[in-house]
Amino acid sequence: MTVSSPDLQAFLLATPFFGGLSDASLDLLISMLVECRFDAGATVVAEGEPGRSMFIVKSGRLAVSKRRDSGTAVPISALERGDFFGEMTLIEMQNRSATVVAESETVLYELTAQKLYACYKADIHAYVIVLQNINRELCRRLRRADNRITGHQAGDDI
């Protein structure tokens, strides 16, 4: 299915990754995205494999898991429309930290490290906003993980 540019812009601006970007900066980043499709049950990324890209979920549902030392998979989270994943490899240049499997037919937009670097060269302001957005989301995830570990619920006074 072809998505019109205004529809794609509206979708992306509603995600935490693209918030705060000007129209010109958003257009630049849109030109760098590649649409990827996965069938239900397909592994999108596998824990431990090299990774040099991140993904924004256009549609579908994905399951994120990590392996225990024993090899069993531990569910971490579910991803749906508007979520993004894989950004850690763009920041720390390490292998994938988790496995992500499509639970249903899924459409993703991929942004590679090479394209993000091209954004840095072409529009440093957009690059800074994108990194701030990534860092903000990573902080949210860390806070949620901290709360799960300590047994706090969302909204508890900490």
C-alpha cells in the first residue's frame, strides 16, 4: 500500500521519534526511510546479531524478548504502531540487545546508521532533535524498567 506524503508526515510526527522536527527536516528524514514488510512469525532482529539500523512501527504487533543464560526467552515488551526499536545500535554501535519477532503482518520504516549520519551532515539541527527524542525514549524505558524491578506502579510517588 502506498502512503501519501501528508499521511506519512502526520503518522511520523505523532511518534516520539520525530516530534519537534520542522517540515523540511521531516522531509529529509522521510527520504531516508525504507519500508520493510514482515509476515507473522518472522524474526525482524535477533539478539546478539550486528545491527546498524532502527525501525519505526507503521503497523502490526511485535514481541521483544531476551535470552536467559539457560537459553530460554524472556518476554520484555510488545511494540505497536508508532513505537520504535533498534535505536541503541545507532548510539552505542553494539550488537542487538534483544530479539524482535512480528506477531502479525507488520510494516516497519527502517533508518540506517549511514542515513542518520547523512542527516547529521545535511541538517545538524534535525540530527540533534532526533538524538534528543531517542534519549528521551530511552530514559522513559529505563524508568519503566526501574519501576518494574522495584515493584512500583505508574503514578506511584517515588
